[in-house]
Amino acid sequence: MGSEAEIYMAAKYFPSPGQGFKHASVDREIAFYEAICSGNMELVRVFMKPLCCEGCGVLSEDPIRNMKYHMVVLAAIIARSCINGGMTPEQSYSLSDHYIMKTDKCRTEAEIRAVHLDMIEGYTKRMRQVRLSGVYSKQIVRAVDYIVSHLHGRILIKDAAEELGISPSYLSRLFKAETGLAFSDHVNRTKSEEAANLLLYSGYSDLEISDLFGFSSQSHFIRTFRKYMGMTPKEYKKRYKLDSPTTK
């Protein structure tokens, strides 16, 4: 990792912010890497592009080799981004080496795309753990990770407690003591914050976002969103959405 060839390819085909992208592309590239570094998988999915999409450049006339080269470049950039975000160099480069070796063994485009997704999800999950470690106890880190991993359905404290191997009452007390929020409040606040990102950066409607996060009804979603974001989803979009939103 970090060879002159990789750095050259990274600079040429995946420039740093301000090095050759149009404004909208700069915003999207920055948002993608920041979403990975923040451990925000929902937002990562919004900004993630297919491997070797239009405008990425051609590194080889052979389609499989071209995809593999792009995976090496992307792995290098994500590894360095996550180091800047707080992951240790040893862990970050070990992960990138792992995914590059998996890519090298691939024989089809479908296999490479599967490793591509696995790498992005793997780095994002590790960064979420990096962000939480040192702030909360291991049990609360696992509880928060459980919440983030189950945002698309109903999240009950008894299920999280069972996953952690502790009682719901103990988890409730510990969660409140460390985070300052009740478990259910943290769940609803996290869902509202993730919904806010999708309102701004995706083409999903309010109803689709409500369904996506497992709210019982659109009215329930609106009430919850207003409680934690201080305004309705419609008001939030009107105030903060860009003039030229990204659509799915």
C-alpha cells in the first residue's frame, strides 16, 4: 500500500477535494468518504457509486483487470481516509491488504463488486466502532452498534439486551447513565438523524423514508422527526435541501 504507482493512480483517477472535480462531484466525493469515516452506513449507501462508473477512467483494456486496479486505488484512498478519521494505520492497512488480496482472487465482475461492497461496509462498521470506543463502555458500544445495524425495523431493548447477554433493566440503567438518553430516545433520535440525511441527499419521499426506518405510519414518523429535529420533514427539506439535489 502507498506505492508511487498507487499514489499516482489515486491522484489521477480519484483526486483529492479541489483537484479536478466539478463542484457537485467534489461535494459527493467528500460526503462519501466522510460518511465512511463517521460510520454512517445509511449515508454511505446514498453516495456510493458503482465500481468503475462513468468518469472513473480506464486503467486497463481488460475489464476484469481494470476493475481490480480501481479496487486497489479505492482501497488505498479509504485506508488513508480512515487513518485520518482515527483508525490506527496498522488496522487500516491490514484491512486494505485483506480486501486487495480478496480482489486478486476474483475471476468475475460480480465477485469483484461483492468485495467492493464488503470493503465499504467493513470499513464503515470499523469506523463506527472507532468513533464509539473510548467514549462508552464496551457494552454500550455494542448496544449502539446494534441500534445502527437494525434501523430498518422495530428496535426493542429486550432484543438488544439478549444480543448483549444482559438483562433489559441493566441495559436500560447503563444506557441512560452513559449516554444521558433512554434507550428508546436514542433509537428515535438516531432514526430521525438518519432520515434527515436522506431528506437532504436522496430522492426518497417522506413516506418512503418513513417505511425505510420502520415507523408504524407516516404521522408517527413526522411526530418523531419533529421531536428530535425541531421541525417537520417538509420544513427540514425546505430549509436545508440543496437547490440541485442528488436523486436516486
